[in-house]
Amino acid sequence: MTRVLVVDDSRTFRKVLRLILSRSPDVTVVGEAESAEEALALLSELSPDVVTLDIEMPGMGGLLLAERIRKEFSARILVVSGQTHLGSRTSVEALLKGAHDILEKPSDLENNPVFRVAVLRKVRELSGMNVTFPVCREPMISSSVMRSGDFPSLLVVGGSTGGPAALSEILGKLAEAPLPPVLVVQHMSPAILPHLAERLEQEFGIESRMAFQGENLMPGTLRIAPGGVHLRLEKKGEGIFAVRLEKDAESSPHVPSIDRVFQSVADAAGDKAIGVLLSGLGDDGARGLLSIRKAGGETLAQAPETAAAPGMPSAAIGLKAVRHVLPPASIGLTLARWFRERSF
């Protein structure tokens, strides 16, 4: 049985959401809160599996509450708000603060079968991500165990559910370090990705843009793979990699595919590549990360017990694709030290 806490300052919406969730035999609403402060008290008392969370509330507000929940509780966060329409900056902010998924609150609550189905599906998906792992205590990896003594040619990062928050933790530790070109593949609505790039640049001071056809990746910059097309890298010269965007008929559950990007990185950069796989459902990226390892590159994965969705890093660990398993902040600290030591 999935235990849900509904947090919203609207009594009407709490009533509607409780009614929707109560129609499912495997879901129960264990409590309601009209403010963030009340929600924190109920989280400690009720230990819900999933919290549905509005953004605009009196007092602390939904974004700060999401951050508190991510740091202090194991509950999964589904933001349901009128401010989180796809493509909004608020959506990106919520995901970076720790929300696991977002759903736009419709204007027609009473008669909206699409919304009813979406709420139940997302609550079930999030409840299925509650997996217990042993606690990871490794803070950092010694630079002496890194395969190459040279400065890397490329850092590529893949993530899905929970990936934005983990990426934010990593970049926070890299802000003042010398950087190779950074390429990010994030499973997310294509409409949100440009706002993610904008938000990362604002917060971390790293030039962040959507990757475009034919551009050469440059050191000290971050590029995000656009949605709806596959991306591969093509080596143009020593340490020079060009972006190729491709639409094809090949079946793939994710477009862009992290596996395909990682494979192209292995082919183009070989032992000068660093691959990082973050939180996400499924196993996209695991086989591609193994390709980078087999090519002599360095591979890291987010410790599954720190991941909102442990599927992707766990799959990579199971394939023996990962040399270093660390929490996101430790990944950032480790990379920053490696980059500093190899930049001279």
C-alpha cells in the first residue's frame, strides 16, 4: 500500500486529490497539510511514501519544503501546481530542489480524467522507487587511482528521474575548477531543457547552452543534449569533438539515448573521457558507460542509496561498468581535485 501525504493550501484541491487517490485500492492518503510547516510535522509522524506538493503556499513555500524533504526524509516528491506547466522556470527550480516529478494542476479539477490517470500513474511510479540500500560512506576517491594522468578531453553526464538535483550538487563542487567540455544528457521534457541550461549558468557561472548541430565542444562550457533527437560526438581533431544530431527510425525508449551518447564518447574520446551516470529509472546509460570503461576512460556512478531512482546507477554497477560509486557531492569534489591536479 502506497502512503500519500497531500500538501496544498487549497482545501478544495486537497479534497479532490484525496478523492482521486482513494479510488485506487493500492493507494491511501494518510494525511493532509495546508502549509509547509504542518507538512514537516506530519512527515515525521506519518512517514509517507509520496508527498504531493503545491509550490505556492503561505510561509515556507513549496520549493523550500521540497529541499527540506530531500535532505531529511525518504518520501518521494510529486509537485502538483498551477505554476509547473511544461517549459516553466518553476518546473526546473522544483526539480533542482529535489522534486522527483512534476504535474500541472488543471483548471478543471472536477471532471478531468487525464489528470486523474496521470496522478495515479505518477504516484505509483514514485512509490516503486523506495528501495533500501546500505549507506555509502566513501567521501572521495584518491587521484592516484584515476586511470589517466592527463587532463581529460571530455566529461559526459547522464541522468533521468532525480538527475537534475544530483547534477546541481556536482556542479556546485566544480564551479571554480578548470573544466573540460561538459556534455549532459538528461531525460526531461524538451520544453524544460533550455530553462535547465539557463538556470545552471545562473547558479554556477558555467556557460550552459543547448547543444546544436555541428558545434565543437569547448573547455569550460556545458552543453545539454536537446530532446527529441539522438546525439553523438564525432572527433574532428585532437581534443576536438563535434555535435551530430540525428533522427532515425531505430526504436529507443529514450530520445536522446544516454547509451548512444556514451558509446559515441567512448569511440571519440577513448581513455580521455570521463562518464558519470546519475539517478534514473530503468537502465539507459549502463551499457554506454561500460563502453567508456572498456575504452580506457574513467567511469563514476551515483551511489544508489543517494539516488531518487536507483535503477540506472544500479544497472551500471551490475554490469561492472563503474569504477567509482559515490554520492553526487563526492563525485563533484573528486572531479574538481582531479581536474586541478591535471591542469598544469
